Amino acid sequence: MSLADHMVTVNADAPPIDVTFLDDTDKEINELGARGIGEIGLTGVAAAITSTVRHATGVYVRELPVRPDAMSQVN
């Protein structure tokens, strides 16, 4: 198996996103009162991508961003 055989996920594969707006503000966080929790869902993305690269190429990527020159490393 090579990276060429790996199916790449595209936007069409993503599920619909449900966005909820809250009416209350929290001025202690910032002067606009804006809050967000979207970052919580992003914590595993880098690990998932580097795991996919490892599975497809056999190379452990230990630095971000994942670059083609990192594929020549022997791990």
C-alpha cells in the first residue's frame, strides 16, 4: 500500500455542521463577550493526520506541519 492508494477525505465527506448561537455574553473572557468551543474538536486532528501518514507510508512524523521532505526520514 502506498500514499497513492490512500483515499483522501474531502469536504463532501464531512457531516453537516450544526451551529448554535448563544444570546448571553461573557465580558470576563474578552471585551466583545464572544465565546467559542470549536477548538475542542480540533485537538485530535494533528494526531489523526500523522497517524494516517504513518499508516500509508510507514514513517512516523514527529513535527508539524507534515511536509514531503519528512517522508524521507527513517524511523
